[in-house]
Amino acid sequence: GYTVVVTNFTEYAASNTVVVLTRPAKLAELLKDGSLVSQGFTEITTNAVVPQAVLATGLPLNFHHDLQTVIYSDANLTIELLAGSALDFNGQLDLGVNIRSGRLREFETLLSGTMTARLEGHASFNGTLDRSGTRPVITPIRKLYGTFIGVVPVWVELVYELNAGYTLHAEAAGSYTGGISGTKDIRIGRRWTDADGWTAPFGSPPATFTVLGPVWSLAASGNVRVYLQPKVTAYLYSAAGVSGDLQPYAELDGRAQLNPQAYDLSLYAGLTSTIGLDLRVWDDAWGQQPDKTFDLIPRTLIWQTSGSVRAPAATPQPPSITVPPQSVSLALNDTATFSVQASGAAPLEFRWLKNGLYLSDDTRTSGSRSSSLRVQNVRASDAASFQVEVRNAKGRVISGSVSLNIFFTGASVIPASMSLIPAGAFQMGDSLEDSIGSYSPNPSPELPVHTVTVNAFYMDKYPVTKALWDDVYAWATNHGYIFDTLGVGKAANHPVLAVNWYDCVKWCNARSEKEGRMPAYYTEVGQTSVYRSGQVDVANGAVKWNAGYRLPTEAEWEKAARGGLNGKRFPWGDTISHSQANYLSGFIFFFGASNSVSLTYDVSPTRGFHPAYYDGVWPYTSPVGAFPANGYGLTDMAGNAQSWCWDWYGPYDGGSQINPQGPASGTYRTSRGWLTSPAFAFSTDALRCASRSGPLPFSGNGLRCVLSP
């Protein structure tokens, strides 16, 4: 993989030895003598290669993070860090290297500073559970520094990461809230010399801890551990390529040990550190490199209480659903089981309902008056919503609705709220753009008109309503999803608005998982990590295009909007009026500046905003389905609410295309339809099927979903 070009080679070789390495060179091989210290580095900015001031100390590590987050959640377990949890780290990473006679002679690294953590966790659990896991709390922070050893350039990239994790063993039910706050002066490192090999010359001073809480309840026994794991990695590069990997770790653990025969509650704290070195490209003399864990602070008991508990005489309590039933997705002829757990004064009575009507046991249905309902040999007619009512002498409570979804011949049930868009070709673009009142630049982004063929797919008949958004949002935030925006809606049956592109993509995944479908979007092209949090510019290759709910591609959206008509301005024809759509007639608004325009195809007898929905309070949306559907049974494909599409925004390719997915990258994402806003709106021209815009992905719009057959 290396090429060496020498001009006048005969003359050059007569007085020089030519060596060609067919592997990455070790840094020591490039030098005869030299040294490197972290104090001599300069910071390189990320947006331009401009050195900053030379560092007077080691490579700086100064971070603050608020840590309130849900680490894990399902029907039986919730692990979270509460408000007030935070981590501060103020320190530096020092590096030192000496090379003499082409050999690495000395190496030293030191991670020093002060870490202060407030770690207050909450766990609630039910059943016999053994769970553990971690999740990233922050997006990795990267900084680049550069210097020279002689004439050889060397770069160090510092990567700072922070994970939160947990382990839990529990039997029966319980909850725990508590934690620790602590301050730790950190001083950990390793030294290597060609004479003495590896040593650990640095000690670590003691830490201080303060107990937070705890508050707990437990029916049997459990063990809960919640911890933070900051990680600092220094990647060293030179002209020869990757030359080193230094990985110091610091881990602060809050432990709660619950072993009540009566009760015995203990809180432990500790601090461990692992230093791993992987620097084989530097020098062979190092031999086997260490990967050692140091117990800087042994596991220490810092609080304990014990005693026996005599339960007080209980006041009879009304029923309460502690573990609600969950939706079920299965194939025809399988057995569906719905279960509920409830508390309250005995005896508890259960009644199951299907589509709001009480069920009775029959040849296929059993448990209609118990905590567990079974439906055997399910049929298509069994697909419905189910609830359970719980009663006792003190009152009644009824659960939320859950669904029985049935899969036919390997494909999931398509909701009745979606329409089939048939496969086929259509002419994409332009469709009679009017130069008067057009907001499009010149040349038009709708040109050239080109032939596009798409596979069949299903699309929501209506824009996603605020009610549907809220229903999925509530489920998602209890199942590991984190959103940036809440969404805005005039009413439950109006479109949801003001949602960024990232949240729409995550919401599609949540809608899929809520119904038992395979999610469509993943954080990487390996398609193993479901996209549930953060702002990830999901790549085309990170999408399972034939899986669950997803945003339509721009081509799918335009195909669906046309409703089977080709070359028409609107989903129903070439003219428009307020009887066909909710839109702004006869004006262009650009950030408050209004201009009256005359578009021959705008034949509405009423002008301005739609008189039925313009009440002076934004948004001026209408209920979904208030206007006639197009040929595919879709409403509001022109007017009412602007919708996100999948694609990056970019110019059209003039050639014929099959199932295009848009550019591989970009700055803006495509949206279609019309935005209702008090600040600005576009003219009637923007309602055409071919009209397109490209807002930044963190802007706010609405959405509608598609499903592959």
C-alpha cells in the first residue's frame, strides 16, 4: 500500500540506502533522538486547521454533565438517574516520551484531577429479574492537539465518553431511591523504561462520600447497583499513521444491597480505575502491555440500617393497576395472553373488555374474570383493543387500551387508517409551475421532470394527529426513547406540528415497537442499534426499508399526493379553492411582508386564510379528513400541515429512477405540503404536488408514515 518515487534514482542510490516499509512504521523508526511532552502541544480547531496557544499544562479535561436520564425501562423494571445527578471532571492528561538511537527508551502517562459526582438513582421492579446494561449519556467529545518530535508531526486526539450502567437481581417487587455524592482526587498512571519495564509510580488520595436518601420498599430481596463510567481515550498519530491507544478509565459506583429477612439495608461506594495500553506501533521493546484494574478505593460500607418490621394495620385501599397489560402481536391460530397485576384491598375482581364490551369465557376464550386472559386459535376477527377492569369494595379502575395485532402469512396487519399506493411509474417534478407568485428560485428545484418508478406501499390517510403523536410519545418515553420536542396541535384531531426531523424518525420506530413491528431506523449501517435517542443523521444503509413505520421518500410522497393523476398541479386537478383544501388564498407572506397575487388556477371565492379555521390563534389547521380525499384515499396532501420526508434535500437527477432514496448526505431535509404559520406562509403555488422545500432537520413540521406491504 506504499509507493516511493525517487527521481534521478541512480545518482540517489549511489550515496544513500533506500528502505521501503510495507507496514505502518513505528514512530521510533522515523527518529534517531527526540522527546514529546503534552505541555508542548497546540490545540487544533475542528473547523479549520489553526493552532491555538501552546499548552502550558497537560491536555485539558474539563467537563460538566447533567445526568437526569432513564437508563432502562420495560414493563417490569425501571432504572433511572434523578434530577440533580451530575458529574464534574476537572483535570488533565500528561504524556511524556523519550527516543534515543532509534529506540523508545521511556514512556509515562498520568491522568490527574478532581471528579465530583452526584449519583441519585431510582429503581422499581417486579418479578424475578437479573438484568444489567449500559447506555451512553453524552455524545463523545473529541479534541485534537498537535506538536513535532524533530521534523516528524505528531497528533493526539482526546475522546471523552460517559456511560451510565446498572446491575440488578430482584425477587418479587420493590423500589429503591438513593445514592451518593462524592469527590475524588484522581492521580493514576503508568511508566515504562527500557531498564525497569512497567511500574505504577502514582498513588491515589482518599475520597469523601455523602449518602443521599435512601428511600426503599421491598417484598422479598434484591440487589441494585447504578454507576457512572467516564472514559478518556488518547489516540496518538504521527506521519506513520496510528501510533498508540491509551485508555484510562474511572468508574464511580453507587451500590444498594437489600437483604431483608426483617430488613437489612446497606449502601456501598467504591472507585476503580483501569489503565489499558495498546502502543504496539511505537516499539517492540515494550513486550506484553498491561491491562490492569486498580481498586483505588475498595468497596466500602458507608451506611447501614437493620431491624424488624411489624406491618401496621392497613387501611383498605381502592384497586390500583401496578403492571398494565401489553399489546400482543402474533400469527393466525396462535394463543394470545394478556396479563395485569394490581394492588388494593382483597378481594380483587377482574373483568376483561374487547372494544369496550365485557367478555365471557367460551370455547376459545378463558380467564375473562381473572388477571390473565387467554384467546386460543386467534382469528382475524380477534384483532381489537382490550382493557381490563379491576374492582374491590373501595372502588374500580380500568386500564388503558392495548391491541391484539395479527400477522397474516408472515406480513403484519395494515391498519385501516392507511391506504395502498400501487406500484408504478409517474412523472416527478414541475407540473405547471406558475412564474407569478412562485417562491421557487430560478432555475426551479422541481426540474428536470423525470420518470420515477416506486414499489407499492401503504401511507397514512391523514397527517399524524396530535392524539396519535401523544399516545405513541407516552409509550416511547417509558421504553427508552428520548425526544427533543413535545409537538404542538390545535386539537386532538388536528395534525401535530413543530416536530423536528430526528424526533419524527424516532417516533416512527416507537410506533413500530409499540405495535410489535420491527423498527425501520438504526444508528449504524450494521442495523443492530435501534435509533431511540439523540440527533443522528441516519444513513440510507441504516434503514430496513421493508420493516416498520417510516417517513416516505420524496418520490413516494409525490406519487401518493398525485392520487393516480399525472401532470396535474394538485391531487385532484389543475385548480384549487377553499372547498378542496385549507390554505392561504391570493397572498404571499414572507416573514410578515404580504403581497397580493393573481393565480389563474386559484379559483376560491374566499381569499386569505380559510375562513372556517382562521380564528387568530396559531396554528390555523383543520381537523384531518375535513376535505375530500384524492384518488388513493389520502386527505390533506395539499394544505393544512407540512410533512417531513426521508430524503436529504438536493437537485434532481434527470435520468429515470427506481425507488430513489435521495442524496447520501446533505445539510437540509426535504419537506412537502404547506406550513401554517403566523410569521410566513407560501402562496398557492406551494401546494402543488411537485412543490418542494428543504428546511434544516431541527426545524419543526408534521408527518405521516408509510409501511411496506
